[in-house]
Amino acid sequence: MYVAGGAIALVGSYFCPWKGLSIPIGVLGLLGVVGGIVVLLRRRDYRAMRSEYGQADSTLSDLSGEDQGKLP
């Protein structure tokens, strides 16, 4: 979502006829693209580290049904 929004902002800044508005839109778009890439890489690294330590993804353990009937 961040990457797509940033890419749209970059394209919009390229076609913007006003230089004063084009530069801030382009900077925000670039920050969006870079921020989105950072988020994607961190999620990927987090998932790899969890599997490396033998912890399954929490969404998969929720579906296993082992905790049904137990009170917190």
C-alpha cells in the first residue's frame, strides 16, 4: 500500500505543472516507496526469524483448534 501510494505520488509529481507543488509531492512519494520497501523487508525478516526459532505463525496456531475450550 505504501509502495503503490508512493509510486502514484511520484508519477503525479512528474506531471504536476507547478514546481512548488511538484517537489513536495515527489519527496513524499519517494518516502512512501522507500518506507513501503522497508516495511516489506522487515516483515519478511520477522517471518524468517520466527521460523528459524521454531515458532509457527500465530495465525496458523489460531486455526489449529488446540486451545478450544480453554479459558484464558
